[in-house]
Amino acid sequence: MATPKKNANNEGTIYQRKDGRWEGSAYVLTTDGTYKRRSVYGKTWGEAHEKLTKLKADSLSGLPVATSKMTLSEYLAYWLANVAKGKVRRTTYVNYESLVRNYVTSEFGKKKLTRLTARDIRAFLTKTAATCQCCAQGKDKNRPDHKRRCCALGKCCKKLPSDRTVRFLLVILRAAIQHAVREDELPRNVARNVELSMGTKREIEPLTAKEGRQLLAAARENRLWAAYELAVRIGLRRGELLGLRWSDLDLYEGVLTVRQALQRVGGELLIVAPKTQRSARRVALPAECVTALRAQRAQQIADKKAAGDNWKETGHDLVFTTKNGTPIEPRNMNRSFEALSVRAGVRKVRLHDLRHTCASLLHEQGADARMIMEVLGHSSIRVTMDIYTFVRLDSQRSAFDRVGDALRGDGNGSDDDDGAAGVPVTV
């Protein structure tokens, strides 16, 4: 047995266990504000020492350490505040916190972290997927009496969470429990053993080219005409549109650079970084977009003159603002688009579906998947292929007609392929 190496006072203790592993322990700050002895483990003395050093450094910096007696709810609260908050974008953190607060029930959350099993997690997710969240979260019940319309009146609206929400809950549980494994609170990540069915993908129904023309024609009288031109023609996201600055545009060269986005996060409007690293991109501007943006510039100058002292200089240099110069509330753009769709006489689709429309039109005009990925700023080619490589029925029929023409032939083709492929031949 190897000779244990001693540490100086207050540095903790490291010794070799009977199973051959090295264990280091020290008194550290825990989530309840007290100091308790915590252990870490390693295959070698050096590995145990490295873990123990980090544990003590975190404690000295005021970062509390989770304890094995925690319930799942207590651990998730610890993980959100001390781990996730410093690692993910603020928008992602707000989503994490909201999902945990609204979906991790007291029944599931009171389970001890160390006793949590894959079966527990699977049962929780299955039950959540089949539970009306209006009932579970008391959404209708929390409305004033005169505005209640469904679950509080005994008329369940069956508002089930989406497949995406359920999957996101599993993502959060896997990430949080994996951190517990790294901190030697758990021997393994039981959430990794949980698999969900594929579920039903939301069917993407972008506008046709005809509908796109109708929409843009109607948009010419709208304050956000240039925004709709950019959404349809180059597929900018809502946040990218509302966060666009004049300094991001070169109207002379016809180039737009996506550098930021505007989003409502935790109750306030914030300028945030693009969604992914690839979302920060340069895109060539079609002539129609340049024309619309020049009109937008003239409109903004007129707005500023009309507002006078009421004009708000935010310092953000935003392209799209209200009549008083303030940023546009994202939900207000959704409302504007809904009204525009009715006026244009096109099918009811989401604002985000204009991005799908752009991808669809590029695809139908022969653009390959990599170009579409670069224009839309997808994180990988797989995202582009998974979402946008659908083909309309009329495109299928056109392709089948061309196949039919090829199979019928024009009488000049060679027939010496021995019938190895194509239409069967008589022998």
C-alpha cells in the first residue's frame, strides 16, 4: 500500500482507500451556510489533490458546495444559481429557471438526489407530457373571476406541454445531475439512461412564392416594411431584426452583418449576443432590401423630427424603433405580422415561418444546403437538413414529370443496358 502523503494544516486530508482509490476531504462551505467535511475521489493522489484544491478554492471564493442530503428541488436551485447562471447565456438561464419553477412538481422535487432513479425521471416526464399545464400551474385559476374561461370552470382546455418542452426538461436534468457526478455527489448520471420517443415534429408550412409576393406588397404600407423584406428575403430572426443597427449595414456595398439581437429576458428588453457562433454572419442584401432600408432611414428621420423633445436617444443606433425612438417590443412585432397577414390575404403562419419561407424559396431556386445554412446562420448543416429539406407537392410532381419524360425517351437513347435498371424489358 502506498504511503499516504500529508498536507499542511487547513489543507485537508488525502489518503488511499482499501479499494485503491485516493480520497481527499476538507471542511468547506455548504448551501445551508455551514461548514461540513466533504470528500472527493481520484485514481491517483494527484487527481484527488487537484479535485480537493478546486473544492477548497470554490469554498474560499464563497461558492457553496452541494450536500448529499439535498432533495432534487434543492439541488436544482443550487445548480441554477451557482453553476448554470455563470455558464449559459442569460436567455438560456431564464428558460432553465422558468422550466424548473413551473414543471418540477413538489412531488418529484422532494425526492432525495442520491435516491433518484432513471425510472423516477421517466415517470415524471411521462406524467408531465400528459398533464394539462393550465390545471397544474393554475393559469386559469389565477385569472380574475370574470376572465376565467376553462380549467377553473371545470372545462379542462387540455393544454399539454410540447414535445420540445419535455425534451428540454430532460436536458436540464441531465446537465444538473452530471454536475453532481463531477462533484462526486453521485456515482453516475441516471438521467443519461432515460430515452424519450421521437414525438411528432411540428409540420413546417412556409408561404409559397405567390403568398410571399402578396405579403410584401401589403407590407409596403407598414412601418416595418423593411423588416418583412429582410425576414422573407434573407431569413433574419425576429430578435436579429429588432436588434439590427445602422452600423451593421453597408447600403452602398449591399451587405448586412448580424452582430446582436434584441430579446425580452426576465421582464426586461436586452441587447444580447447572436443565438450561436454561426448566427453572427455577413449576408448580401438583395436590391429590394436596400430600397426598403433606405425608406426606413427616411421614415426614422421623419419620426425623430415629429417627436421633437419626446424622442428617446437610447444609444443603440437601432434600425427599427417606435415613433419615439424606443426599441420595439418583440410581441408587438408578432401582433403587427398577424394583422399584416390578414390584410395581405395569406395563410395564418407564425412570424418565424418567414424564415422557413426564405429557406424554402432558396431551396426551390436551386440553392444548396450549405448556402442556406450560411444565409440563415444555422449552427450546423444538420440543422438545415433536418428542418428545411422538405419538398412541396408541386415540386415533387414537376420532378416526377421529368422522370417520366426520361423514361419515355425521345427515340434516340441507347437500349444496351440489358434492362439492368429502370423500366423492365421483355427478354
